[in-house]
Amino acid sequence: MMEKTIQLSGLNFHYTVQGEGAPIILMHGWGCNLTTLQSVEKVALENHKVYNVDFPGFGESQEPSEVWGVDEYTRLIEQLVMTENIENPILLGHSFGGRVGILYSSRNKVNKLILVDAAGVKPRHSLKYYFKVYTYKLGKKLMPLIYGKARAQQRIDAMRAKRGSSDYNNASPMMRAILSKVVNEDLKDKMPLINAPTLLIWGENDTATPLRDAKIMERLIPNAGLVSFPGCGHYSFLDNPFQFAAVLRSFLNS
């Protein structure tokens, strides 16, 4: 295995390269890094040259200095493809990595696209969710006036820990801003532009990117097929590794 750190988009970008054959790029989900997809990497290495990336802000890649959206992350992968002289790659994206896979494939030629419990459909939220969000935003504005800056920050941190997701709470201020931006980007209009054969692999108990999102993607992406695993959640490749490997191997070798 070769580890590389190069300058792309003005950042130190880390990834690994190993294997021989048609190129495949693995793209992890939010809050993860390239090690998360190691079990997927082992299957891909049977017949492919595998590029496994740390997205900026994760693993050993540098955090962006500006608030990035899906487009900036996608442009970075486009630069990687140019730098490595990769032709007609296969893309596999889990969760957030699926967003990049969707946007990349909508405007570039790819061999195949594999979306694993992928994001890309703007989530539907309940009235309770919006109440939590807007009371938090109101609290951030009012508390410094009531308690002073230092005490207000303590209370704001406590509110965020109680109301925010674990991904949001565990992130740096910059990565929180990036997360807030990317989760609100709806990529449904990009899906009909994807020409590559597309495999959707999903856990039927996924609550982060529910199965209904996969069905929307299957309907909108012209050449897409869906395989779902009962009893599996957002990390279907870890919850059912043997069936996942069999499905992935079949699609890669077809």
C-alpha cells in the first residue's frame, strides 16, 4: 500500500493507493476516515486499483479554511482524478461520500457508481426538529445579553450538546459550519444526469439516510438498482459484511 499526501485545493490531502486493475475511488461518510471502508477495500482489491481517501477535515487530511459545500469536495476528487491520471473511475460513496459520488457522476464520465446508505436527498424534518433548531438559534442571540459572554457560551455549549447531533457536537466550528451547509443541499436534480450503471446498497433500518431516500434515488437515476438488507442500519457494509461483499463483488465484476 502506498500512502500519499499531496496539495489539492490548497490543502494537504491524504489518501492511499494499492492494487491493480480498473480504478475505484472509495469515499467515506461524515465523521469517518479511510479506515472505515477497509472491509470494502479488501473486496475491491481483488480485481481493482483502489484509491481510498480522507476527505478534508477528516483522518489525515487538512481541514478547509472556508465553508465548503458538496461542490468543493467534488472538485477536489476531480483534481485527484486529473493528478493521478485516472480514467473512467468506479466511485463508491458511503453516506456523505455518496453526495460527492452523485455530483461527480452527474458531470463526469464514470464506469460505475455505488451508493452505500448515501446522503443526497434533503432530509424531511418534524416540527419538533425545527422548534429545537430555532430555539437554539434564538438562545445564541439572547444569552450574551442576559448572562454576559463567558456564562452565555457555557449555556450555549450545553444547549448544543443537548439538541445537536453527535456529528455536529463532535466537529470543530469550521466543520460544523460545513456540515450545516452540506446536509441542506438537495441533489435530486443531479440524479437524472447520471449515465453510469448505479448500485444502491442500503440497510433497511437506516435512520440517518432512510430507505425511502434510496427509493427516490432508484427512481431518479436512469440505470439504478437497489439492494437492501433487513436488520441493517446506516453502516450496512459492517452490519452484514458477507452479503455486502457478495453483492459488491457481483456488481464490480459484471
